[in-house]
Amino acid sequence: MPSELVLVRHGETTWSDERKHTGRSDIPLTPAGRAQAQGIAGALKRFDIRRCFASPLQRAWDTARLIGLDPERDDDLLEWDYGTYEGLTTAEIRIETPGWSVWTHPMIGGETIEQVGARADRVIDRAISLEGTTALVAHSHLLRILAARWVELPALEGRRFILDNTTISVLGWERENRVICRWNDPAGWE
């Protein structure tokens, strides 16, 4: 068993700042997002990270590099494919579909929540097979679903875990039980 999984959500982008659904669009970090990533680099030094896997999208990849990690590409860490909702805010979508939520409505032309959950399960299965601490640098909804799946909840329950830009979360063990040890910690960048 790994001692723990260290999750890092990427730094700020223009779209995350504007609350737009940013799935597969390859939006770069803002200068503030780059500074946020550099700001948590010191906090990550307390972990004995043996391997790092990151989404190949530049906002996650660059965050991993800026925090001093040497990432390996993992396409299962890509953000949810929002289909036709890509680049839109929830408020904009609710004009056409009142009550719409990423958690409860289909992603027209995108992935189902079950497909995202299956990707999270594959990441977990691979990480559990490794020794030591593994860092995962990725995106909000994907990491929220991964946390839910880590504690053996349905992917839908990722809705219960808010996750801000450039935060550290830790998934670990209490004896044989998978637990959330730390969640949504800004680790000093605020």
C-alpha cells in the first residue's frame, strides 16, 4: 500500500477565475496561478514523493513543474469532458436548463460521471500498486471524484468535496481503511 496520495489541483487560469467549465480546453495558468504553484512548493517538501503523475493539460503539467515535481503523463487525470458545456458557467447553462448541475445532468457530447469515475478508479488502482507517496496533479472535478472513489463512495459524491485552485489534499490509510487525511489546504499561498 502507498503511504499516501498527495493531490494537487492546478493553479488559477482565466477560465477558473471566471468559473467556466474547463474540461479539455488547454488553458494556461495566469501569472497568479504560476505564483500560487510556486507558493506551495515548500509545503510539498514535507512529503517523500517518489512519483508524480499529472494531466497532460498545461495548467496541471505546468503546476507540477512549478512545484518542483517531475511529472509522468497520465491521461486518466484529464478533467471531465464537459462536451457542449465546455467554456460555459453554471449560471449561463441554467438559462437554458434551470437547476442544471454537472453532478446531476448529462454532459451532452461529453463524458458521463460513471466514465470519469472509472478513470479515477484506474488511477487509484495504479497508485495503490506503487510503494511510497505518489503525487497526482490534476483538475477539480476529476480530483473530487477520485477522493469519493478513494473512500469507496459513488463518483456522484465528489459533489461533497469542494476543491480550490492550488491546494493540497492527502488520501491515506487508517489501518486497512482508505481515508481522507487532509483536504483543500492552501498550504500557505493565500
